[in-house]
Amino acid sequence: MTGNGPVLTGSGVDSASYGFVMPIFNGGAATWADVSNDMQVNVLVNGTWTDIDSVSKFIYNVNWGHWSDAGFYGFWFKLGETTQVQLQSKANPNVTLEYTLQFNGLSKTTITSMTASQTEITAGVTGSCGFVYPMT
């Protein structure tokens, strides 16, 4: 069965980036090291959950990985197609959580000139920032 967890939607021309924060486990008694050592990441391939490290199109620290920031931990993915991801306990394989990473492909657009739509850009908590360009 798929889809028992959140659906995250991303848009891009060739790919989109996805990320999610892991919850606090056992009321904080389990550390991220405890959790990550027990966790296996699977992807759905032809109807079968498969260890992500055995699927050639997934390369750790290239298009998927772990992240940590200010005491929060999670996973990130860079994908060009909708993908089902499953987090599975190694100690208890019946404990799983599935995510649907929904990819919406965008058409390429040629931009010949732009004018800033904002004068100040502020970085978010992860250090990322961006700007919006006017669409006509």
C-alpha cells in the first residue's frame, strides 16, 4: 500500500527539491543517531519497495541525503519525477511511513529582461533565499 504519509509537491523545469523534518522520537529519549541507525530509506520501483542505495538513479549527497540544522533533522531529495519514498525501521520492518514526492514539470520560458519585484532578500532558517520575478 502506498500513500499513508504526507504528499509534498514541488515544481520545476527539470527537477524540484523536497525536504522534510523528522519528528521527535520517544518524547526525545531517542536521539537522531539512534533513529537514523535504525532507519532504512526505500523507494517504490515497479510496485516493490527497494532500498534507495540499490537504485542506481539515487546517489547519496547528489540527489538525496540527510540534513541537520539547529537541532532539527530530516531528509532532502532532488527529483525530476513523482516518487514514493518509505522510511522503514530495521528493527521492526512493519513500522513504516511513506511520503509521496509529487513533481509538477514546468514549461521552459525564455526571459529577455527582468526588473526586481523586491528590494530586500532575507535568508530563511536553512540559509536559503529567493526572489520572485513578475509573470506576464
